[in-house]
Amino acid sequence: MANKKNNSSNKPEKVFIDLLYMTSSEVSAKDIALLLQDTKEISVQLWEEMNVLELELANQNSVDFELLEATFKDPSDAAFIKNRNIKTIFSINLCKDDLDTVISYFEKIISTYSGFLCADSEDFTPVYAGTSKK
């Protein structure tokens, strides 16, 4: 038994990260799906009734978008949202290795709907695309 090889150690484990896409525009998952539907490198799956979107990348990894309520209990978070007139927030989950690829898609989203892509962190930094400036 001691000589048994563990095949799972051959594959590096994927690290997933959570990001936020925030914008002062009112944007639905369908809006983003329509914007990206003709992008050749990805496959777009939309669950319109749940306002959820999944992008499947060329490497078979997925990027999940889920609409969040733009309400925060923490006063500093609430002020951040209010000061930037944020109307739409999507929670984004993806493999960390795909971040550079995904940023180019967000640049297209942001050029159409404004806003920014940031870390789901206490101070919403770093910002990966767009700007969180007031």
C-alpha cells in the first residue's frame, strides 16, 4: 500500500477567485450575454430568469456571473456604492489562471456599460479593469 501512487498530485489544483463587476448602468445577465455572444473564443450560457450567466472559455474553464443586490450593511461599503451611483453588481467566480483572458472581455463590457471589475475584498481592490474613481 505504501508504494501506491497518488495520481491527483500530478495535476496542479485550480485556484478560484471571486471578483465584482460594478456599474452605474442597469445591466442584466442577458445584456452581457448578447454583447459577448459573437465572441469566438467563448461559449455563452444564459439563465435569464435567474439573471445568471456562464462563459465557457477555450480551455473549458467557466466564468460565472451572478447578480447581487446593491445593498451593503457595512457603512463604508454602502457609502462606496452610493458615492459611485452603483446600480448593478455581479459576483464573478473564475479560475485565477484565467484572469488575464477574462479582463479583455470585461474591457468590452465596460466600454459598453461602464463600471469596473474589482476584487471581492474589504476595500474592493485591486481594480482589474475600468475605474472605481468617483
